[in-house]
Amino acid sequence: MFSVDLNCDLGESFGAFKVGNDTEMMKYITSANIACGYHAGDPSIMEKTVEMAIHHGVKIGAHPGLPDLLGFGRREMNLSATDVYTMVLYQIGALHAFVKAKGTKLHHVKPHGALYNMCAVTPYLAEAVAKAVYDFDPTLILYGLANSELITAGKKYGLTVAQEVFADRTYQNDGTLTPRTEKGALITEEGQAILQTIQMVKEKRVTTLNGDLVPIVADTICLHGDGALAVEFAKRIRAVFEKEGIEVR
């Protein structure tokens, strides 16, 4: 029996600015990465998203990003290890306040956007994130791009890691995601996305944008919740997984 976690980045609205389909996506995922106020989210949104996750029995994770609301945390910054450590620790603590107030626990931490991509390839930044997670709570699971420096750093600190893959993104031969600024970065055809996902879960490999096969581990799959067809895709992939004998948990 194959099994996999389905996660989604949620709570990314800010004030009157609404992003995503959080309420509906909660019905189909098993873990939620909740924005902590730096790249998106605010105290009210954080509280409401935590409440929704609890209602649907979804595991709660902190989703720390760069301090860049205007750029939605997708623009790289020149940061030191100390910068990254303190901003990640701060954001985990912010979400933890709401989680504790609601009588439950944090499950994992997954960096967002540019921070996620920077940590995937830069060892000292990856170690700063892993150290922040370890110092806050060494029982938390660290989510990171499969085969990346973040996974390596998590293991170095003795953390449980979840290697993450993406249903709707293409891959380069080194196992990294194709940058969003490049042609072919996103998979827009549902059938192709589903086939890629099944390949990653069952065959433990992925076909790159260049047509080569590279090994990959899929502990958790990221579903983006802000697309027009995001909910329909989540519903569809759950149905396909059931037919393919892939347990979602």
C-alpha cells in the first residue's frame, strides 16, 4: 500500500485582500501550512484558519516566509543565517500562540516561496531554518523540497523530515523546481499533473522538463489552493488516488 500526505498553503489572505479557497480545500487535504504574517496572513486570518483546520481534522503547520507582503514572499533577499533563524523562529511562535489557545499542537513547519527555494540550494540558510525548528520544538516535522539542502539540514539536526513534491510544477535535472519566471514552470493540464503525481508516489521518480528521469521521494504533495480549479483538482486527485491504491494520510 502506498501512502502520502496532501498539504496546501493556506491563510494567505491579508485584511480585505482574499486569496485562495481555504474553506473548500480543507475538505481534501491532510495538512495545512498557515501563513504567519510575513509574506501573507494577519492575526485574524491566522486564528480563523487554525479553527478551520481543527474543524476538519487537518494537521497544522507554520508557513514562515520572507517579510515581503508586496511581493508575496516570492522575491529573494540577501539574508544572513541569523536573519533567517530569527524570522523563522518568530513566525513559528506567532502561529503557535493561536494553536495553543485553541487547545491543539503544531505538527510541522514548511518555509514559503523564495525562502523555500533559497533553502533548497543554500546549506547555511537551510541549517538556519532547521535550527529554528529544532530550538522551538524538536518534535516538529520539517517539510522541504525532496532531495534538497533543507532535507539534509533537517536530518543533521535530528528532525523528522517530510520530502515534498509538487503536482503542478515541472522539475529540472538537479531535482529543483523550474523557476516560475521560466517557460514551462507550471503544469496547467490536469491529466499531466495527475500522471506526474502518481509517477512520483509509486515509481519514486519524476520526468524532468528535459525528458530525463530523476529519483525522488514523495512523503507529502503540495496542492496549490489559489487557482480557479484548485478545489476540483484536489477532489479529482483524491478520487484517482483511491483507485490507484494510494492512501492519503
